[in-house]
Amino acid sequence: MCENTGVISTAPASSEAVVAEKPRLIFFYSRTSGPCRRVEAFLSQVLQRRHNHETFKLVRVCAESHPELVEHFRVERLPTVMVVERRRVKARSVSPRGRKELEEVLAPWLR
């Protein structure tokens, strides 16, 4: 069973709630994938190194457990990391190859 550290709702939200929310950092993964485990480690390094654990609401989405979310967000390959802000995908990285690549994608939100 895949664990999920957050909930993604596709239901409409009030405009005040959307503005007050932290950007969601969504990590689409497979529990049997070595590349997914590597990217998860890169992601942890980026957040720890830059002291940004509280910058995002981290949501882990297991592709096997939530194929409807994979389809909804048009995820074609795993691992995929994306930032969703104000109900829109603002950044996406498909199969990032290292910490530096993730830092570049997440740079607008990192301190």
C-alpha cells in the first residue's frame, strides 16, 4: 500500500482559502521504482538544504493507488514533481536527474 502525506481535492474552493494556502508540492511516484526513490531523496535534500520544509504542503501520490489523479494531472512518466498554486500547475519536472534540477524548478518558491 502506498502512503499519501496529503489530500488533493478537485472540488471548487473559496477564493479566500485558495489565496491563503501554501503551494502544493506534489510528488507522483511508484512504490517499486528505483528512480522514484532517488528523486524522493533529491527532494528531501533540496528542502532540507534550503530550509524550506514549511514552504510547501507536500503531497505524495502513489500512481498505483490513485490512477485517477495521475490521469487528472496528465502525468505520463514517473517520477513527476509539480507545484500547484492557486489551483494551477505552476511548475513541473518529469524524471528529474538530480538535486540541482529540482532546485531550478522550485527556485521561485525557495528561500
